[in-house]
Amino acid sequence: MTEANSRMFLSWAWFLTLLLSFVGQHVTFALQDVTGDLFGSENYGTVAAFGDFNSDKQTDIFIIRKHSELSIFLADLKAPYFKPKVHLTKDAFPSDFRITSVVPGDYDGDSQMDVLVTGYVKDIIQTRVFVFWGHNQTLDQSEKVGLNSTFSDQPLVMDFNGDMVPDIFGSVGSSPEVCYLKSRQQKCEKALNLDVKMRAPHSNAFIDLNKDFTADLFLTTADGFETWINKDGNFSQNVSGKAPVNVQEVGQSAFVDFDGDGSQDHLLPVCMDKSCDRSAIYLAKSGGTEWVPVLTDFRRKDSVWGFVPFVDSHPITLHLGDYNLDGFPDALVILHNTSASNTQQQAFLLENVPCNNASCREVGRMFRVHWEQSDLSAIPMAVVATFFDIYEDGILDMIVLSKVEGKEEFVIHALKNNFEADAYFVKVIVLSGLCSNDCPEKVKPFGVNQPGPYVMYTSVDSNGYLKNASAGQLSQSAHLALQLPYTVLGLGRSANFLDHLFVGIPRPPGGKDVRKQEWTAIIPNSQLIVIPYPQNDPRSWSAKLYLTPSNIVLLTAIALIGVCVFILVIIGILHWQEKKADDREKRQEAHRFHFDAM
């Protein structure tokens, strides 16, 4: 190969590699409507919960229909990818019963998913609770338990006694109660020494608030908020706080690691007037006694938007998730146009960005509204919007419910997140740890939603700085909290291993030791299934790691194959030219020999 040919070959190879690298760095925020692929013609009803009902490591969807029926859409490998397979008809409930919420979980401790349904009988405000027992991926409509206690609001599903079996906590009259159903034996008793009335709709949460990897209890009361810290397995009142001053409408409290410091932050959406013409989102500092605004600007060109006041049993709610995997959680909200004479209402994405004004400087982060998200604005009269990992690839997609005039049921829209910046993530689901490989009736333990576990990681970003983030699993369950049964933690564009991943679970009364385990060198873009078995021996806990190949792997393969093909083509051309030159020399040599012979 001549020197000129070599230089030409290297130049083309460098150009091809650079081009493919540029394609890999491109960032796309577009959404794609995949409703037909997911549901076909079954895209109606109220999405109420998520959970892996049949233990196939694919998240299923629980949908309420006709206010009195429940369908479980199981994930499938063929389109439509979610099909209604398990049903609870209205015959399974009392006459005139209206379903308000659904909470999957293992309420009897047999490692099979049961389904808790809350609702009320017509004209009776009190909330009734029924639990349908799961058996071999089915629900028996005739075999269910109805709690003797009726609650003043939808209960919070939590692990009150730290046995990794979900319990039911709520207000009965003016005092809180907790109900246990382990081994299907119903037992309700007074809980906490609480003298104040809880707010309805409440946004109580079961989440670690002091970074000790043990879930605490957060309560929303009629006067404000109370934090009950778990000390040695028992809850003790720690801090009381009130909403920001001059607030007229208080939304649902939400908990997330907003600024990426490893601790949970309390976010509160509020309205400054009854009609929500002026809205804001605050973050609590100093234990909830100081409020910092992280979003107050709801102006869109010449119009002003705001939260939708509490109507149709849908309080003001932030549904949180890391949309762009940068390590800072974003939010989906429903806003209405306060400037328009007609009712204009739609879903918006709030991106978590660095603070650019003095009011949020103490936090360092703020929300910015994505006004020009055309795929969301194409859905009129949206009432609920939440994140959901449709394709189990670690990238959070969206599900939006909307009202259609003349129809009783909501319309379900599924939007795929075509995020192509190839950021990294780790997806963690913590199970109950009631069994490991030898479970009752040989069931797989992968499908049971578990409230209370806490996850935190530490790593080093691409600039060499230490970064960490944390998340609680299923901290809230009432009023369409729609939390996923796993946590997705964004890692940004750093492909480094996670230095440390910590997982903690609630502890029982009298338990002095924190039940926490640490794993090191976790591969990015992986799903980690943690089985805390035995619960009191964290060193024996196991973790199953499933890798999700990132886009960079595909791009690298394409680049490698392209360069190899390009090299082969160049070699073939050069070989052909060399062969032609050899043939020409042979002919000339033969011609010379012929004349010399004469």
C-alpha cells in the first residue's frame, strides 16, 4: 500500500468514526404516541397502580373501569403489549360500591401478590377496604377479606411493624389505626399517640427522612405536617410544621432527592388563591420550618397557567421521575389556563434544572416548565399524568389520562420517551425477603410490591466529583399516587461503576440495628433485584443483576462494523489496483523478452 493510499484510508476512517460519535452524542426529547401498540382498543379506564402480578419481571397495569370493576393488564411480548387477563367484576363488591384506589402487595406473607381495593358505597363517605388473595397468578373473587374498620379517607399502605408484610394505616373516626393481615388473620389496633385530625385528602408517606435507611412516617394533618421518626422500630414524633404563609390551596406532599445530596426533600405544590390563578411549588428546608420556592413562574407567552383545584377526587399532585436520567428527578403535572375563558387543561413536564434566580439559590435547583412539548399538548383535557417504564429499558415513558366529552371513562394515552442522549441509570427493586429460592408453592418472589425500602448510591461523575442520590420505594399509595414498584436512579452521562449502592429495609419494634447492606462496583444500565433474605442478616442478602445494553453499545458495534467494511473496501480497491499494475508489468516484461529473443 502506497503512502498516499494509506493517508487517504486513515482520513476516511477518522471521518466515519467522528460521524458515528456525533450521532451518539445527539440528544432528543421527542415523545412518540404508542397507545395502539400497548393497549389496542382497550385504552380506557383509570390507571390505578403498577405491579408485577405474574412474577415475570414485567410490570403490569391495574385499571379501574366503570368505577366498580378492576382489570389487570398483563405485559406481553406481542402487540398489544398489555392485555386484560385478570378481572374483578362488580359482583365481587357490595351493591353500589365505587372503587377509589388499588394497592397491590403481599398482605398475608405467602410471597404471592394480593390486591387491596378501597372504595365507598353510594351516599356513604366512609372508605371501606377489601383484600383479594392471590393464588397462582389469579384472584379469587369469592375469597376475600373486608376490614372491620372503615376509614375517613383512603389508607396508607406501609410496613408498620417491620415484618416486611404490608399493613394498612389510616384514620378511623378521629384517631389513627393500623390493621394487620399476616396469615390472613385480621387485627386492627390504635396507632401512635396522635391528637390532631388528619387532612383529607391526605398525602401521608412512609419514607426515610433522616438518612438512617429506616423508613419514617410523615403525616399531613388539618393544621400542617408531622414527622414521626422510627427509633428502634417505634415511631416517635419529631417535627411539626405548617404550609407556607398565604397559601389557600395545599396539594399533595411528595418526597424525592430533588438536589442530589442523598437525602429526601419535601416538595409541596400550592395555590395562592382558591381558583389557583397563582400557583407555586415549594421545597421544605430546616426540617419543614422554612420553605424555598422552586417554581413560581407559570407564564406562557401572553397566558398564565396554574394547578387545577381539587375536583373529581384528583388533588394537586406531582408525579416524579428522572425523565432525562441526569440524576435529578423531574415531574409531570396537570395545569389549566387561567387566562382563557374556556377550560383549557393539559399535562406538562417540569424539568429539574440548575437555579437561575435568587429565590432558589439555597437549594441550587429549580423546576422549568416545558411549554413546547407538542406530544403532551396534543392531549386535551388531561386529568392525570405519570411516568412508567413501558419497555423495561430504564427510560421513563409517560401515561396520560384524559377526559372526553360525553364519555364516562378516561382515555389512556401512552407516550414513549425517545430520549437518545445515552445517559446511564440503575434500576433497583427490593423484595420482601420472606423467602428466597424455596418459596411456598414454588412461586417466584419477584412480583410483590413492597413499601418502605430505601436505596442510595455514591459514584464519581465524569468531572471527578462525588455524586450521590437516594429514593424510597412505594412511599405513598393513596389518591392515585401511581408510584412504580421499583426505583430508577439516573447517573447522567458518566459510565463509571457505582462505587457503593446501599439498600435498607424497615426494622421491627425493639430492633436496634439498622438493616442495611452495601454492594460495590455496580455496572451502569443494570437492573438490580435485591432479596433481603434472611431479613436480620444483611450480609446474607442476595442481589440479582440484569444488564440493559445502552445505545452506545449499538453505536460502537455499528462504528466497528462500518470501519471494518470500509477497510475491506479500501483493501479490495488497492488490491485490485495492485493486481492491474502487476498484470501490466508482466505484459511489458513479456513484450521485452520477445524483442530480445529476436
